[in-house]
Amino acid sequence: MIKAVIFDLDGTLLNTLGDIYKVLNQSLEKFNLPKVTYEDAKNFIGNGAKKLVERAVGNRFDLAQEVYEYYAEIFAKCKNDATELFEGEEQALSALVNAGVKLALITNKPQNATSAVYTKFLAEFKFSEVLGQTEYYPLKPNPTSTFEVLKRLGVKKQECVFVGDGETDVQTAKAAGLRCISVLWGYRTREQLEVAGASEFCENFSELADMILD
């Protein structure tokens, strides 16, 4: 029986690409660097904001730290106007909560930005744990933060499922010894996820809820 679900954030619980794309290009423009395309921004997501910026600056790695610091500063002030929930998400999360399933969130997005979007879009679902990038835990796919969440939730590995849209999530679940469900409404294709080792997929939030509560 599944007693808890650990979710990724970007591309899994929230479609944040519009805001990431906007702030990333604002940051690049600030340092007179070429802007990236929407598709580029999507492909760069997955390993934290610093890696996102490093990928975006290309061969101007000498500016990566400055661009990252500026990006982090203005993203923290972002109103997330281009961010939205996915179709059927509210009903699915409500079904999980009503069934007594504990919800947690682990993301490589910086903690201040994570807290901001959680408060605006997800607080009503009362996630038990919301962990973003901090100095306390290494980023996914390192499983340390996952082990900590399992401990805080008081659940065993076999009682928890990891849900995400990226290769990093597949790798994190594998490293932690958790069942992984890869969602196909996010920023990676089924083929990309299969290459990363994914073997269980869902097409929409309604299907996800059914898979967890079955």
C-alpha cells in the first residue's frame, strides 16, 4: 500500500517553463549574452538553477557565476505569472490527500523560489515536506534528501513512490530504491526517460492518481 508520494516540482507539479524562460533570458540579456529559445530552456531544466545557467551561457563560462547570482535574485522576486497547474491536478491531489496519502516535494529549484510557488499554487494540499535547493542536502539525483523525507514521513521505501518528469527523478528513485512513475506531461519525452531507465509511465494526473491508489 502506498502511504506517501514524493513529487518533483518543475514539469511535474507545476508548468514553470514560461517563467524560467523569461527570467533566464532577462539574465542573459543583462550580461549581453545571446538569448535562448523556449525549447533550449526546456532542455536545460533538471539539475538545478546553477546548471541551467551554465548550460545557457554556452562558452561564456567565465560569466556563469555572475549570471546565476543575478538569475537567482530576480527569480526570487518573480511573481510566477506564467506558471500554472496541469490539467486534472487539483482533483488528483485532492483524491490522494482524502485517501490519507502523505505528499512531499523534492526539487533542485532554490528553496526561496520553491517556497514562493508552493505557497501560491500548492499550499492548499498541505504537503508534509517541501525541500528545495539548500546548503543542507546535495541536489538530486543524490538520494540524501529522499532518505531524509522518508524518515520525516515515517514510511518505508516500499510504501512510497517517486513521481517526476525528468531523467534526474528516475536516477534519484533508483538510487533511493523507490518505485518511480515518470509523467509524460513534463519537459522530457518518453524516449528520453526510457534511456534514463524509466519503465513506468502515466499520461495525465487522473491516471497517476489511479496508479497510486490502486
